[in-house]
Amino acid sequence: MSDNPLLERLQQEQAWLITWALVVLAGVAIAACLVVTQAVMIPFVLSIFLALLVSPVVDFAVVKCGLPKIVGVGAAMVVVLTIMAIAGLMLLAGYQAIQEATREYSISTADLSEELFSTLSGLGLTVDETEIRGEVRSRLPAFVTQTVGTVSNLASSGLLIFIFVVFLLAGRDSKAAITGIYAAIDAKVRRYLATKIAISAVTGALVWAILSVLGLELAYVFGILTFLLNFIPSLGSIVATLLPIPVALAQFDSRWQVLWVVLLPGAVQMTLGNIVEPKLMGEGLKLHPVTILLSLALWGVLWGIMGMVLAVPMVASLRIVLMQIETTRPLGNLLAGKLPEGGVVVDD
């Protein structure tokens, strides 16, 4: 210990700067690795969530029924295969519906622009109608294909997800999973994921039903997109509500029908997202809006659309883990916007 207070303080500050510089460099290196390995890491994260959801099947077979682990893992994998098959069929049906309607709606959207051209001409503005119409017809199919491309890539990773889930369940210690701090973390994360998926599924189903009753084509596709976008808080619900507008404008002559296409699904999103979901989520949803915004931005940069879909479930799960450990609890509170108690002493 140095007798010189100034020298000691300089050494502490130097150590602090070195530590945080290493943290920043490590963060940059980890981010770069996540970008490079996203083709593997995205399926791995999905497999972790899926394994958590079906792990009670393994625990029940091993602990309650006394069966060999291979039987429990086999039963869980039947559930996983059923989930993946249903999801795959839904995505395939949605993709085929979009492909069939792409050309029709690209032409309808281009024809719809005639009203805009007439309005602009009445205001004395000149536009090249042929060029704009050609751009719309050529770019809309490509845009739709690129939008669905992310989901198609995810579906093609199904085998990798299946393999990851098998190994995660095979390495699970069912007896240790039902006791201690690990059990609390396991149960709370599973409860959060199951609740979030259930609410998203109900939201997507209601939007699908409403749009079908209103007679909107591609209502099934918009239901699936609503389910996926519901994992992105606030922004996702807004995008899901606005997505059907181009199709509604191209299909309906009455602007009231277009308005109902926006208002009714929007009311469902507001009710489930702002009233029902917070009551059911409880502790897992307590994330500060800035935390949500930063996580969406960070994971969106790293993994694109899938990163934004997975961002909040990952951060919420991380907070649940941090809150169960005494040492890391202040970090969990920080994610919820709760600053550490007590003030900071600043020397004059």
C-alpha cells in the first residue's frame, strides 16, 4: 500500500480504465463472433428456449415415473417434432399464399397509384407514371420474397435446432433441476417463455380471425406475422397493425373497410399487450423501456430481424437469472431501471 494518497488514487483510476477498456474490447470481440456465427447461434438460442419448454416432459418421466432418461428424451422429442411440424406447415402455407398473391397485388398497387398521379397532376406536379408503376411492379415481389426469406432460412435450420434440443435434453440433470436456485431460474424462465408464446399465439389467432371476417385476403399470413412481431414490444405491434394496409387499399374500394382493418387488430394488440400481458408476465416483463430499445437495436444490428424477435426474450430471461443470484441482483434491477440504493460521494 502506497503512503502517497495521490499516487494510490492514480493507480486505482488506471486500473479502472484498463478494466473497462478490456471489457469494451471483449464486448466488441463477442459481438463480432456473434455476427460471424449467427447461422449457428440463432438456432442454438431457439433450441435453448425450446428445450426449456419441453423439459418438464423429461423431468416427469425420469423423476415421477422412474423411467430411463432415453424414454423421457424420446417423449420430449415427439413433442418437439410435433411443434416443428406444425410451425413448418404454417410457414409453408403462408409462404405459398404470399407467392401466389405477389403478382396480383403488385399490379393492384401500381394501379392504385393512378389516384395519386391524378392528384399530383392537379397540383401542377409532373411525375413519370410509367417509370414509377414499373418500379412498383418489379420491386414489390422482390421485397415480399426478401421479407419471407428470413422465415424460410429459419425453417431450413430445423434439423440443426432438433439436434441441439436432443443434446440439451440428454445432458439435463432432472433431479438437480427440481431443487435449489437452478430450479427457480428454470421455472421462471419457462413460465415467461410459455406465457409470451401463448399471448403471441392468441394475438395472432385473433388478428387472423378478425381479418378473415372482414374479408381481407392473406389474413392467414398477417396472423403469422403478428405472432412473430409480437415478440418485439411496442414496435412489433405497430408494424403488425400497419402491414395489412397496402393489401386492404388494393382490395377494398371503401376506405371504411380499410379503417376497420387497422382499428380492430390494433384494439386487440393494445388490449392484450398493455393490459393482459403485464398481468400475466409479472416479474419477467419488468424491463425498462430504454433496456428494451437498446436490446432491440443491439440484437437487430447483430442478427437482423431474428435478433429483434429474440432480443426481449433473451434479456428478460437474463434478468430472471440475475435476480436469482444475490451478487448479480443489482444488475437485474438496473435492467428494470432501478438504480442502486444510496448516493455517490463526489469529492470536491
